[in-house]
Amino acid sequence: MADANELVYPAARREILPQVREVPVIAGVNGIDVLRDMRLFLEDCSRLGFSGVHNFPTVSWFDGDFRRTLEGTGLGYQREIDMLNLAHELGYADDWLCLQSERHRGTDAPFGCRSRR
């Protein structure tokens, strides 16, 4: 196990962003990260040079008891949606990873997947 959001920085700073000049680079962001102020984290990602964010990893991969536990403790899909809405508010292109069933779980998720600019 590792801190997915912490892994974004060294990979971006040393390996990806210095090589990319003409295409947008999208950061995979763990939207349920309780260790960070998500607004500050997203602002830091922008300063590094990311053009957008994607909710990756996502709780959409889980179901059953584990998923119910995540949702019941406030670490569910709605938290990812909130992160993506914040990213959109900050001017990022945002790409949503979701399953069609998310709409039926009581979240504000779009039906299917989409990108916004």
C-alpha cells in the first residue's frame, strides 16, 4: 500500500512533465484522501503543470461489504465527485471514471463517464 496522491509529485516533477510540451497531462487523484486539503493539493498539482485531473484510483472498483464500509464512513464515491467538482471550479479539465450504477447509489455522479473542460 502507498499514498497514491503522494506518488503523483515525484513522477510528475522528474519523469513526465519535463518531457511533455504540447499535450495536456492529467493527474490521477485519489479523491477520498483524508490526509490532504484537496483544494491545496489540486492547486499544487496546477503549479506542477498538470492540465487536468482524473479520479484514479476510484472506489467504483469495489462492491459488497468493503464498498458499503467505505460509503458508510464518508469515504465513498460522492467524495470523488466533490473532488472533481472542485477541480472543475479551479479550471481543470476533469475526467470522470465511473460505473453506470453509481447513479443509482445516491451520488451526484453523471450517468456514464464524461469529461468537462
